[in-house]
Amino acid sequence: MPKIKYSNEFKLKVIKSYLKSSDGFKTVAKSFGIIHPSIVYEWVKRYQEHGEEGLLKGNAKKYDGNFKIKVVEYMHNNHLSLTETAVHFRLANHSVVGDWERIYNEKGPQALFEERRGKHMKMHSVQTKAAMSASLCTKEELIAENKQFRMENAYLKKLNALVQERIQRENGKK
């Protein structure tokens, strides 16, 4: 679906309409023919935090790992949404904050220092075959590891059940 571009004058008109009325984001969005009310919400938040300047979109920038970590940790510490965080740091799109948060949670803060833009080089067929044979020998390792995790999980469930039983018994005595 192509992304619709709105002029700054149009955005300002929508924002002022929202701020003057008691209507919600949905109603204002509908009256101006905007499909998603979240667009109006983001415009209003940008306007409230940064004024008209907040509505201007700059070119895509390259951010360093320290900045990305700062953004994700600020969002977590202040319990902000992706949109609120993007507005606060004047990021063009809230989805970039979501990407950074996912990487931060899955791979750790240090992963945010890795460059992810650009084309990825394709492996040669010889390298691909070697990688496939390496993955076959790790398949058995993965199965064994999975089995180990299942045993640990079963043990922890049993332990939890025993603890809950003990708590109920102690509560019954009081």
C-alpha cells in the first residue's frame, strides 16, 4: 500500500481542528479523510512537544549504537509507547524504535552497534553447501538441547506445584 504524503499545512489544519474541538482522534481523522486515527495522534503529539518544527520530516539519518540504546532505555524507564518515544527524539517513524527495542531485547544492547542497512552479500554455492552440512550436525545438538530444556521445564513445573501446595497448606493452618 503506497504511503500517502500530507502537506505541513494540511497537518496543521488537522491538528488545530483536533485541539479546538472535543472530538477524539477517530472523529477528526474521519472528517479529514485520514484512514488511521493514529496518524492524527502522532501529529498532535509531535506538535505539542516540538511545535510546527515537529511536523517537518528530515532525511533518514544514521544513528549510532549509543543513541539507539538511549532511546530504548528512555522508553522503558518512562513507560512510553513507540510513538511517544519517536516524537520525543524527533524520529521520523515509530517503527524504527520498535525495531531497536526488538534487537535490544533479543540480542542485547551491543547488537544495536551493528550496521543493518544496505544489501547483504549472497553466499557462494560452495559456502552454502558447507553451511548446510554444518547445520545438519547441529540439528542433533539442537534436539538434545530441546530435550534438556523440556526436562528442566517439567522439573520447574513440579517444583512450582509443590511450592503452591505448601503455601496452601500453611494458609489453611492459620
